[in-house]
Amino acid sequence: MRNLLILLAAIVVVLILIILLFSGKSSFRRLLSLFLEERHDDYDDGDVPNKMPPPAKRASQPDGRRAVQEDEFAQQKRTSEPIVEMATLIRKSDDRMRIIESTGQVKLVDEYYELIFVTRKGQKLKIECSAEAYDKVPFNQQGSLTYRRNTLVKFKYYEDTVFN
């Protein structure tokens, strides 16, 4: 009987530890997710991992302060959960190859569309999106930007909501 009670107590302790360590807001789980999360920019050419991010380029101002150059983008959050921020679209860029056949048929391959937003804090975000979202998101319109791992989920502004 005593062995049964010890066994039950051990099972309860193990279950409590599992619940504490692997619950959604556990710091252990967040730390574990950093190691398990798959990132596309970890490898330059697929063989050499990046040890550290490139150093930030800074320009000195006359009053002694240091400011980040305009073309530098802040490190974006790397989480699999959607992130919502107030932002304004400042730039659109695309990269696509158009193939025209001798029959006159035109097709696009290797399409890549990118929207660049600036947040209320002045941080610039590069967000990948679909062709439809690329066309529909208006410039200089502040709205609620929802993205996951640098991919657009939706952009909601006063007049409309654009989904990826």
C-alpha cells in the first residue's frame, strides 16, 4: 500500500512539472521555442550558420547623439504568433520574372512582393505579401498591421481591411 502511495505521488509531481514547464506562457517553453523555431535567414548559402547579426551602422550627429541610418531596418520579432502594430505603408517593392511565349501567352514566375511599413515608434518593417494585397494596401494610410514571421496576415485601416 505504501509503494502505491509513493508511486501516485511521483506521478502527480511529474504531471505538475509537465504542466508548469510546457504551459503556453512558460518561460521554459519560450526558451525552448527559440531553439526549435525554423528560420529561413539562419543560413546564407545553406551551409554556414550566421553566428551574429551584422553590426548596426550608425551615423553621428553634431550634438553627440547617435542615430540609426534611414536604410537600416530594426530587428523584427521572431515568433510564430501574429503580431499586431499600428503602422503606415511607406514603400512597395516587387521582384518577378515575366515570360512571354511566341503564342503571346504571358506568365509570371518567381513572384515576390514586399511592403515596407513604419510603426509609431519609427521602426521599419519589411513584410512579404500576396499580389492582391500588394495592389490593395494604400500608401500613407495608418492602420492596424497584423503579421506573422514577416508575412502579412491583414492590414486594417479606416475604409477597408486587406487580407493576404
